[in-house]
Amino acid sequence: MGAGRFAPSPSGELHLGNLRTALLAWLFARSTGRGFLLRVEDLDRARAGAEEEQLRDLAALGLDWDGPAERQTERLEGYTDALDSLRSRGLLYECFCTRRDIAEAPSAPHAAPGAYPGTCRGLTEAQRQERRAHRPAALRLRTDVVRFTVADALHGDYTAAVDDFVVLRNDGVPAYNLAVVVDDALQGVDQVVRGDDLLSSAPRQAYLAGLLGAAVPAYAHVPLVLNREGRRLAKRDGSVTLADLARDGVGAAGVRGLLLDSLGLPDAPLAELADAFDPGSLPREPWLYPPLTAGR
Ligand code: GLU
């Protein structure tokens, strides 16, 4: 049947931007007869209590999901297996570079701006041993492309640079780009709907999925919610969480109506909206919050 998912990082309360993306992920999944999964991306930046708050807020909006939410920290074996598979094919190498080393290295000819310059790609075993004494290694993927193209429901064919990106951080934690690909593959996720701040990561992830023998999911990268300064909405922008809005007298149903309105959708039961959902008519521009008409 396939599944969509919402994969929040439990670093704090969800704000309107996260909630709007979750609502869209639910609509994309349910309108296509897919399952809908919640995955708690707690490899990094987990704050005690945030997961419970997030699940409570998603449920309060009327979203439902299949099975219990799964935590990445309980799925470590999948990442290890994927790393073993890549390692056995010679596709990983140790990297000892600091951010500064990378910023200061001359970039390789034809490389995209910001691409890893390949400093550690060709180290000898003796050089690696010497470096290991000073700094733990991260693991990078030995890629054989410089760019890769994905198909996106809202952005069409989208091409971005793929460099030798990190798959295991030097503190031993699986990197986001590895974890997300492994999780989606193992959880049967075949539709990825998320904020368009992650669009430029999709080609890397699709390329890695191919190396791991996983199908590339259908992608839809949806517009973000921006504050009045045009920056990504954040907690400091005032009343942006369900708890804040409840204090201002706007309950969860009111917030859901506000989010639906921002998407050009009527305030109808979610099941009905799923039946009529048409991704082609979604706004392509960011939603500005608070809206100027609110008079705040
Ligand atoms: N955990 C990521 C975030 O909250 C989302 C990752 C994804 O959807 O691929 O930004």
C-alpha cells in the first residue's frame, strides 16, 4: 500500500510551519490511499517531553497515524547494516576534516560551490592512522556523480549537487541524510512530503537510496511559513504553537481552520478534504505569518 510520513525532530514544540507541513503530509498520504507514519527524529537535539507535546498537538489537529510513532534511537541496527553494506563495497571513507579545513581547501575543478573538496578521499592507510590519533573520523560516501535529479510533485524535475556527503558523524551518530533514507526504506515509506528547506537534500538522499537498493520515494516539498521578516517561522515570533494560540483564545479547531485557509482549503472534516485533495491547486509561495490582515 505504501506510506507517507511526518518526521519531526523532538527539539521543541511544533510551530505553525511544522503543523502545516504535517497536515499536508497527512493529506498527501490519505488522499492517495497510503498509510501515514510518524517518526521521531531523535538522533539529534532531543528535548525531554517534546515528543509527547508534538504527538499531542498533531492529534489535537485531528491527524491520525498508523501504529505507534517510532524513534530513530530505537532503529540503530538499520543504520549499522546500511553502513556495513556501503563499507563492504568500498563506498565509504574516513574524513578528518574540520569545517574550517573544508572552508579553506581549494575546491575541486567542476565541483559545485560548497561541495566537499575531496581532501580525505585518497588518503593512504598510513596517513589515516596518523590522523586518527588527533581526531575521530567521520565517514563520507564515495560518490560517482556530481549531481542527481529527483521528481517533485510541486517543483517538477529538480537537480542538485551531490558531493561526498557525511553518512556517519565523527561523534558516531548516523547523519541525517543516511538515517532518513534508511528509515524511509525500512518503514515502507514511498512518499516524502516535507518543507521545501529540504528540497536540496533530496537528490543526495535519492542517490543514496539507489546505492542501498531502495526505491526512491515520490517527493513533495511544500512551501514554508515565514515570519514578517521573511525568515523561517520560529518560536520567538510570538504565538506560533498550539499552546501559545490556546492562550490567545484560539483552540486547536481554530488553528486547523487557519492552516486550511492558508492552503486555500475549506474548514471541512479532514476525511472529506482528503477525498477532494488536489496538490496542483496548492499555493506555491510561502505563507506569511502573522498575516498582515490580522492587524497585529
Ligand atoms: N526531522 C526533519 C525536520 O524536522 C525532517 C526530515 C524529513 O522530513 O526528511 O526538519
